[in-house]
Amino acid sequence: MYQYTDFDRQFVRQRAAQYRDQLERYFAGKISDEEFRPLRLQNGWYVQRYAPMLRVAVPYGEISSAQLRVLAKIACEYDQPEAALLAQAQDRQEALGSVPVPGGAAVNTKLKTGYGHFTTRTNVQFNWIPLDKSADVMDLLASVGMHGIQTSGNCIRNITSDQLAGIAPDEVADPRPFCEILRQWSTAHPEFSFLPRKFKIAVNGAREDRAALAWYDVGLQLVRNAAGELGFKVLVGGGMGRTPTIATVVREFLPWDQMLNYLEAVIRVYNQYGRRDNAWKARIKILVKAEGQRYIDAVEAEFKAIVEHNGAAHTITQAELDRVSASFVAPVVAAASRKDAKVHEIVRAAAEADPEYDRWLQRNVLDHQQPQLRAVTLSFKRLGQAPGDATGDQLDLAADFADRFSSGEARVTHEQNLLLPWVHQDDLPELWHAARKAGLARSNIGLLTDMITCPGGDFCALANARSIPVSEAIMQRYEDLDELHDLGDIRLNISGCINSCGHHHAGHIGILGVDKDGKEWYQVTLGGSDGTDLSGPATPGKVVGPSFSAAEVPEVIEAVLDTYRQVRAGDGERAETFIATLRRVGIEPFKAAANAARFTAREVA
Amino acid sequence: MEQTLKILAAQEAANEDALRVVQLANDADPLTLDLEGVDRVELNFPKFSDGRAFSQAYLLRRRMGFVGDLRATGDVLIDQLVQMQRAGFSSAVLRADKDVGDAQRQFERFGRFYQGDAVTTSPRFAGAA
């Protein structure tokens, strides 16, 4: 992990002090709500449906055990609303009604407190911290080099990458040093803190795109040119929201040391010419689509001027790359020391006798650059807890696992789980036992119930509909692991509104909350892709028809999946995946099945 | 960091002697501006959250080499002053209801930033090397 220097630590503390100063002036009435808004947002503080929400940055997903413990402390001590507020919120959410589970009971909102929530952009959110304690929380975060800097607002947001960065066998180069250099460059940038709209950058260092590059404002793909030199393929203008757009390649090869100079040009042109009259048309994707080649020409001209006229001030020096890279040298990992070899043998034998262990090895354990190591995903997708939620106790346990099995490091994943990046293969049985005891060993990674789900209408002020009860209903219906494994790799993503925080556009099955006459409705899309090898080139899913009621959604999912089972080729381990089947036979049979699952249609029939 | 930005109250700005002043609209390209004989360029913030003038300021200073007074006007608040100085502004007219007493300590808080700007053109890493 990147090791903070004295300067880095001091900067975060100064930022926390600056926020306290702003908060005090706000409470003293010297700053209006409107003026305070971007200040708190650029420190990660939203005001949501019932309480403020804090978004803590986890730069490119890397987090230490010490940081996890501070998040646990915040969950336990600060993510605690007044009883009356919680009761009032619970009543209002319950009044929205329940989501029936096919063949089972119904699910309603059950608001929880005392937990953190992993997001698709590898941040961690808290939902119940009172605003008057916000400056104290920032100080606490700063004590372990954490913060909420630029996790919201119309600025350059937290940089994301592949959760296997620096450990993936298919890596071209480690993206993390570049992510860190970008993090530093974008922090409190004087020119780019009030852009037309938010600005998100993802960096991928592997051959497979696991960072959803084409969906980002800027996607940087590490590549080597014919001469073997390292550089980036640069994509600009991807994004979800109301206008799902796949990014345009603006440069096939940019030398690595020009990364900052080029981004300066990309963002300066956007800052000047991006639309500011309509928030829905303010993202860079709209500018790139509207201007096309003219935008690219303007960026290239600006880049040329930065280099030739302004001396290319932000050319990354080899010394700086070396300095930052030194933080990312792989730890030397030996199997955890064992007092008793006999005990290990018993644990191993017990694990290997359990078919669940085999499933866990298949789904939750990945190969590593170092042949004796593995990357292990702890599943935060299980009944009774919203996808990506981790209680204070679970965060503490995850910190212990990181210390015991993974050189003190974990990764927050894009799919809202935690990954342990440095696990020795001989420690897998012990880790499985420990994770199982903690309820974090469910072997559903990459399967239907490993859903991406935004907080939705239970928390978010922007949401049109709730996401969590829908995902809980689907999870209850597909609790059976045999069935789940038989269905195989499926990406199901749920967003509570068109802002698309749940990345529904990129799901093989996407569910989008929409508002009709003040009621919760859901649009279902099929065939979306994030750009991974499994899912194919990035593309938004296609809408199957008019939106469904909450009660219909689990039935629709069931109908779609039944259709898949009927028409897929092959069986067992060689079964064609859901997305491959959909691509082969086309959307029509799935669409027909989904629409036939409408309650009204059934009554007519 | 040292405060070099001159912060004016609205009344002070009104009482200044007339200079050769150009007001540049937010949607105008600063690179087309004729700066011959110009003492001051004023860049307006229609809303404090409209950041176009930061890029205009940077371009005027670093691309056009403008050395006269570069002034922020309009919705100028306390929490953007440091940023304005870094983007190349040399003076700012504070919105009338704001307390100039809250400004000074904003400059004192941060000694140095990561990236270069219109004033300190090199990033920290280049200076440290």
C-alpha cells in the first residue's frame, strides 16, 4: 500500500481542520446552506432522506487493517441515530409497502445502524452520523490517513482501479503508482474544483478490463507500444445516468510520463466548454458526443500548448514514479506460523471433506501473480444485510483477517465486497473456517446474489424507489446454493434512480427504480456489460418493456432465469453462461417471459 | 502560504481610480484577448460554483503572460479565495455580506499543495526532486 509521508499526513489533518472551520462558520450562520453544500460535499458529507451520509474515500480500493478498525469504530460509535429519528424513519419506510418473495414471505425495509457500506466506486459510506459530529469523525479518519476529500461535488472524484491491481496474473503494469500520483495531483486542484459536473477517473493495468473503463469520464488503460514502452490508451466521455454512453478512445498511446499534462488538457477544455445550463447535460460525455473530433482536436491543441508553451510542468519524473512505486513492492508472504502442524492438518482435512469449501475455492479464491498466493474475496452479500453492508464487528473481523492472512491489507471491490490480496495457499483452510464463522464465506462471488445494489429509497434523497428490499427478496428466492451455482456467472445490478449508482446499465440484468404517481416502479434491462471478458465489450442493457411493480420484479427475474435454463447450451460446468445465451438467442424470448410475468397480464390470461 | 491576493470590500472597489479595465465574459476565450495597454482583467463569478474563470485566469497568466491585475468579481466568497490566488488572481472583490476577518486564516492553513498552479508552476514532486 502507499505509505503516507509526513506531508501527506499533514495535508489530511489540515483538510480536516479546514472542514471544522467551515462547519463552525456554517453553524454560526456565516455560510448559507447553498454555500456550505459544495464544501461539505467535497469532504464527503451529503444530507440524505433522514440523516447526513458520509462517504469516506478508499483510493483505488486499498485499505489497511488499521484503517478498517477506525471504520469499525466510526460504525459502532458514530453511526448511531437518536432512537426517535430511527423509529420515525422506520415507520415511513414501512409505509412504502413490502416486496413479496416468490413462494415465500414478503420483505420490507428494516433499517440498520452501526455499519459501513461498500460502494461501486470502492468508497465506504455511513448513513446515520449527525452533522454536528462530522468534524470529529474527520479528525478520527485523519488519524489513519483517511478522509472524504472529493468523494462528492463537481470535482475530480476518488480514483478507481481493478481490485486485482498489482496482483493479477494478466497485468501489463501495476496501475497503483499511477492511481496514487493521480490522487495527489487531483487533490485540492485549484482550477478543477468547480467543474460543470462530477468527474470520475478509472485506471486499469491488466489485459482484461475489470475497472469498467468505458463507463468513466476518463478511462486509462496501461499498454505497451511496439517499442515496448509503457503508456496509456486514453478513453474519454463514458458515463451512465440518463444518457448511458460508452467512452471514446481519444489517444491510442500516451507516454506514461505525460499522464497529468494530458489530463490537464482534457479537463481544462471540459471546464471551459462543458454545459453548465442543465445538470443532466453537464457531464463530459455530452461535450464529447456533441463536439466529437472538435473536442479531441481542442484537447490535443491544449496538450501541445501545455508541453511547448508551459514547459510540461507536470511531466512525471522517473524519480517520482520510483518513489511512489516503492510503496507498492509486494510483501514477502509465508504461510501463517502455526503452533501445531497437527491442528492445521485437521483443519485442512475438515475443509477438504466439505463440498462447501470446494465451492468457495471455485468462486471466492483467485489466482495471483505469485503462484503460491491467492486473492480471496470475503462475501458481503448475504441474507438479512443489504449488499455491501458491514457492521462494526464485521469490519473489525475483516481487519483481523487482513492482519492474520493478508499482510495487513484488504481491497474494497467494485462489486461491494472485500478482497484479501496476499493470502498464502496453505492458509486457505484456516481462512475459510474463520470467514465462515464470521458469515463472510458465502460462495456466491460472481453469482446472481453477488448483486450490486445502491442504498436506494431507504436512505438516498435522490432515489425514486427502494433497492434494498428488492435485492433482499431476490436473495431470499435464490438462497439455495445448488441453484445459484447452476445459474452460474450473472451480473445483476440495481439502482434506485437514473443516477445509476448501482450500475444497472452495466448489469446482465439491470433493475432501475422509477417513480410513477409517487409509487415505486422498476424498469428491467437485459444484456448490459461492464467490459469484462465474461460480459463482453461495454454496452448498456436494453429495456424489456414498461416498468414493473415492486411485487412483480422477483417474478420477472425468475421468469428470465427460467428462460435461460431452458435455452442455454451445454450443462453442468460446461453450461453456456447467461450473458452468452442472451447474446446467442437474442433478447426476445427473455423479453416475452419477463412481460408474461406481469400480474395484470396473468389476470387477463 | 503567503497571501498575495488583495481582498477588497465592494465599496473599496467602487472608489478606485479608473484604469484600463477589460471585463471578460465566462464563455469568452481568453486566448483571443488583446491585452495591449490593459491594466486589469476582471473575471466574473456568476455563481461561486461556476469554475470557468479559474481556467480563464490560468490561461491569462500562464499562456498569455498577462502581468497586470487579474480580479475576481461577482459571487466571491471566503472559501474560494486561496484557490483564486493559486489560479492567478491578484485581487478579489468579496461579496458584501462576507466577513474579511475569516479570510486570513484560510491562507495560513496550507503551506504547500501537491500540484503546480499559476503562481508556483511546478508540482511538489518536481521541486522535491
